[in-house]
Amino acid sequence: MSAERDWASLVPTFDMFDPEHEEWKYDGFAWAREHCPIIHGSPPSTGPRSIVTRYADVRQILEDPETFSSAGS
């Protein structure tokens, strides 16, 4: 993983539609799993969104829709 990158600032800007992000996405998500497992951001192509980076957290969210629903937000 590249030590010179400011992952805390870079990871929330991740845009799956931006080809320039391809070069760092795996290192960025590895950093996020350790330091901020739920990434909040608002890239221009998607608008506000959250990305859950750890498997156990994804399972918990999927298995408890009452707690983690966005209905009515």
C-alpha cells in the first residue's frame, strides 16, 4: 500500500465511474477496512452514498433491515 497517499481524504472521494480511481481502489479499500469501515462520500457521479467495506458489517446490515433501512430518510 502506498504510504504517501492521504487515504483519509482520498477514500471518501472514490467514484466507481472514474477510471483514474482504478489505480488506487484496492489499496484504498484495504486502508478503509482497517481505519474507517464505512465510507461516507458524495462523488459527482453518484451523489451521497456510503460504502461498507467489511464482510461482517455487510452481513449485519443485510440481516437487520429494520435497523439499517433508509426508508423515510
